[in-house]
Amino acid sequence: MDNLKPTCLLMRAALWLVWLAIFPAALAQVAHAPQVPIEALPFDHFSSDQGLSHSTVRCVLQDRQGFLWVGTEDGLNRYDGYNFTVFRHNPSDPGSISDNFIWCLLEDRRGNLWIGTNNGGLNLFDRPTERFKAYRHDPERPTSPAENNLRCLLEDRAGALWLGTHSQGLDRFDPGSGRCEHYPPNPSDPATLSNGQVLSLAEDASGAIWAGTIDGLNKLDPSNGRFIRFRHDPLDPESLASNEIHALLLDGARRFWVGSSGGIHSFDPANGAFRRFRHDPAVASSLPHDTVLAIHEDRQHRLWLGTLKGVAIFDPVSGRCQNYANLSNDPDSLSNNIVLAITQDDTGIFWIGTAGGGLNKYSHFRTRFQHVRHEPGNPNSLSQNTVRAFFEDRSGQLWIGTVGGGLH
């Protein structure tokens, strides 16, 4: 308190000693914060009370200007660190966003923000005017997007956008011309996409495009337009554990990771083998749940996994997880266990989108404090909650002076 003036030299000395004792410990705690066990992570929560437009967050992205973009099931949100600005569809305004249900976000190499919606096609955000341009399916234009429900977006090394649709397969979109090349599934042709519902996209080091679908993983060779399919084989323990592929990631070490309804897999392109990491009830350090909906690599090269039972921080070297879930008796815990999106911003803060629990923020600069208070009926607790002074004696005992409650 700024207006508190110590009245004796002993109090000044006590406060100085306490500060010298606390400061190095606090500094060390910040320096080693990324190693804090996941069970101890405190989260800040963002919901409609803070201005978020909807409690289900499908995607989160920080743009190069530092804004955080949050796609929800009812509006696109831009967060400046203080307030949310919400963009919604206005039927009487053709320059508004074309649909309120946001599935995916992408900022391309030119700094353009692209938005994939549930029923409004692809949107391009014009930053100077804060207006949107929509690219929708048009049955009269064969080169328009194959459909208006877009589940995932990817920019390849050539600058083309890849659109994963809900039922019509994969589109390659040219941002310059606005024209699409279509890659639909064909059950009679094994060199086509295995299923029309595309859930995830990635580009590997060779330039191949990977598409995770509701029924298998696909590798596209852009030079010839042909696909190689990967599916679960009950007789092959090195095949995918599940055909539902929700998330894909090429990490900093160029390892390829596949998140599915059967756990997370690492893929060896040399032999086409998948190594499975799954939930094991007998192993506390295994995945908390086999359904992996999101994958993000942090600055320590760990994988943050969004599952149906919270967040798992996965060590690719040991294969062990630190797991964190919503706890009813902990208001600082994760707001909801269904984790749909994870990103880390340029300051190191993690942003986690959930189904029904809004947006969660974790900063390693925020730490938990242990509270010591007066407890009625407990003679061993503090006698009074107003503490005026404290001092550590030579034997290591801490003396606490209260206002009206005596000395402890």
C-alpha cells in the first residue's frame, strides 16, 4: 500500500529482508516457468462476460500485427489485449462477413486474413476498410469453391490456398484469380481422395499436401494430382489406429504428427509406418483421451494436444504426457475439457479454445499464491486477516503481526 509508512527501524529491516528472500525465488520461478507441472497451470477465462461472442471457440490465430483472432460458432472476434471487436453477418450489408459460424482461420504470407465458414464459403478480410469479400460456391461457375462449408485452410509454399470442405473433398484456390481446382473423392479410383469430408491439412518438407478426412489420411502429389491413401489395418500395428484424422503437424524437427480418434501418431515416411501413442488407464503419463482434436508445437518443442479430456503436453522424445483438465473445485483450471484449438502468441502466452467454455489463456508469468487466512473454529489459523508486519528470526521462524489479532 503506497500510504503505509513504517514507524520503526525494525519494520524497515524486516521488509527489506523479506524482499531479498522473495525476489531471487520469484525471478527463478519466472526463468523456469515452462517447466511448471501441467497440474499447476492457472488459466484466465474469456467468455461473454468479457465480450467474447460465443462460448464455443473453433479456431484461434495471432496475426502479424499482434491481434488475436478468435473464430466461434456465432461470430468472428478480434482481441487487442483489452477488448473484443465482434464481426457478424448482416444480411443488408454485402461487405459483412458471409456467415457467423467460423471453422478456420489463416493469415497468408502477404498478411491477408482468410476465414472459412460453415455456410458462407471463404472470406477475405480487408484491413483498411474492415470489410469482407466472400468466395462462394456458384453452380454456374465450375471454378468456384466446391461448397460453402469449409473446415480447414492451408497455404502451400507456392502461395496457393487449399480448402478442406465438409463433403466435396479438396480445393486448390488461386488467390489472384479466385479460381478453384477440385479434388473430389471417387470410390472407384484408389488414387483419389478417400473421403469428401476433410478435417485437417498440412504440407510436408517435400511439398506434398496431406489431407486428413473422416475416413483416412491422404497424401497428394501436386505434380500429378494423385493421392496415396493411409487407413487403419487391424492386422498391422504400424497402421493408423483410427481413420478419423482431426489434426496434422510437421514439427520443427520435420517429424510428421497425426492426431486422430485413436490417439496421436508419428509417421516415418521412409517405411510408411505409424507409431501410436494412446490413452492407457494404467499409465498416468499417457494421453488423457484417444481423440486428439488439435496439435500445437511450443517453443520447447513439446506438443500441446487438445483432447476430449483437456490439454495434454506431450514430450516427443519420451512419449510421456502432462495432463490438465477442468476441476470443479479449482476456478483457475481449464474452463472445459473439450479442447478444439491451441496457439501460442509471440509473447509466449497460450490461447486455448474450448467447446462451451470459451477461450482460456495461460501465461507462465502468472503463478499461484498459497493463501493463509483466519479460519473460524481453527485455533491454529491466523487470528486476524489484516497483516501489518512480518519478520523471520535467526531460527527460521516467521513472526506475523496483525491489526487487533496479536502476534503469531
